[in-house]
Amino acid sequence: MSSVLADLRAACPPRSLSPSEARLVAERQASKLLRRMEVTEPPVPEQVIDNVPRVEVRFRKASRLSGTTKWSGGRWLILINATDTWGRQRFSLAHEFKHLLDWPLASRIYRDGRRSGHFQGERAADWFAAALWMPRPWVKRAFYNDRIRDEHELARRFQVSVAAMRVRIDELGLYEPRKVAA
């Protein structure tokens, strides 16, 4: 059986990705991780990342960053700012995990020429975090089948911030576009 990291990394082609391809890869990797960890309904526990072999998560007080990732002592160390809100900590955890997934190929896959590679990698990490904590089919099921339309209630169900849920709802096109006053 392949390692979790190798399996998730294999979902990414070793070439430059367009922003839409990077998003699809992030969604595919999040779905694969949930399947590998046998998580089938919200909320997704943080242990889906913390239990990945050769990955260690630590929470520390920090004043200037939400999270960081580094290779240390034969394992990946993800440091998360313990002073951030719980929702921000969860989002940062998944965001940083995506960076370690991309590490071997980041300089190659995020080079579409329209944006900096750093910007593209950050966007992909955000997409991964959203897809992991708020999987597309689960959010749609809650919204349509369970008729949960309140973003606060959805955020509670998925254990994410209301701001993150608002962005995900917009990304999935679940609400009618808001009209801007002239």
C-alpha cells in the first residue's frame, strides 16, 4: 500500500497547471485524503492530517503568522498559531498540509505566467483547505437535501468559520449573486 503522501502527490501532474487545473487537483487530493481516512460526513476531524505518517502538528503562540511547514528530523512539522481562532487554526492546518503535498513540484506546477508561483501556491492551498473541511458534495447535500441555508448553521456543521463558509457557498454558486447598489 502506498503512503498517504505519495498517493496524494500522485494526483498532481508534474507540469505547469492553470488555475482551474490547480483547483481540480486540490479538490481531488482533499477527496482522496477523506477516502483514505474513511471520513464520510462532517465535521472532518483534524486527525485526518495529524494521523498522516511522517506529519506532526504543533500549536504554538505566534504574533505574525497563522502557520508554517518545514521538514525536520525525518518528518514534516506543521506549526499552527495557537492564538488564532479555532476556525482559522483548522483552515491554516489544511492550508499548510497542501504546501507540504506540493513541495516536491511547487516550482514546476505553479508557473502559468499570469500570477507569481507563490500566489498560485497560496490559492491552491486555500482551495485544498476549503475542499477538505467543506467537501463540495457534502455542502451541496446540506444546502439542498437538509435545507440548511443559514451560513452560521452550515459553519457550525462543518466546524469552519462563517467567513470560510461564505466563500465556499459563493464558490459553489449556491446563493444567487448579490446585487450591488448603483
